Amino acid sequence: MFSTWQELLGLLEGYGLDTPTGSSNWQLQDLSSITSGDIVSAMNTMFDFDTNPETQGETPTLTSQMFTPIRAEQLDAAMGKTYSPLLESATSQGLTKMKQTLDSKQATQASGGFAGSGQFTGFQKGAKDVYGKGLEQTLSNISQSKGQAMGSLRDIMQGWKETASSLAG
């Protein structure tokens, strides 16, 4: 199941993580600024762990090593920044191939010397369809990868709560 940005930001709010300084709410780019220490603090509060060393006794303690923060690369993958070069390349290559096809000897023969001929129109449509299908496949692959990256972010964030919950008993 893929998550939406609103779901992920809702998890942060539900965990009680403080918004970045000077901000009234979470923004997508803020996710990679959350530290392991921030997560520990939020989970301590959420599960009411005793954080006073003098009264802790046998109570389990959360440590920053237990929590994996979100890395900037993971956030970029979910936001789509990672895929811009791929999309630019696919678009450029596709347009170049379509232009070469439309300027080819076969295109000239299909036109019979007349740009408005039915055979040439069909040839143009075929060239555009090939380009469109290639670009559509690229966009589909990007969408799938972004969805998987979003799912990974959700899993990381849910893992924070699961880790703390398992120690809370």
C-alpha cells in the first residue's frame, strides 16, 4: 500500500514530534531533518517512558541507536527529485528519435512528396505513438519507484513506534 504525503505528515504529528524551529507545521523537506534524538524524545513522551536517571530503575531506556532517521536521499526518491535526469533523458531521446523518424527516407516515401497525404499522416501518428508509449513507460516506472520510496518512508516511521511499543510492554 502506498502512502500519501498527508499520511506521512500525519504520522509525525501523531508522534508528537516538534515542527522545525520557526515553522507552524511540517513540510515535506523537513522529514530528513528529524534526528534519532528527536525520535527518542517523541517516543519517550508517547509511551510515557521514565527518562529520569534517578527513578528509572528497571524501566527500559530508548536510545538513538534504536531509531533510523530518514536520509535526504530517501526523501528525494519519494519526492521525485531523483528521477528528473531520467525523465529529461527519456524525453530528449524520444524526441530525437521521433524527429529522425519523421525526417527519414521512409517518411518522405510515405508522403509521396505531399505533406498532407494520408499515408504520411499515418506514418506521423505511428512515430508519435512510439514516442508516447516510451515516455508513458518511463513515467509509469518513475511513479512506481516513487510509490515504493513513499512506502519505505512509511515503514521507517511506523518502525519507530513499533520499536518503542515493544519496549513499553
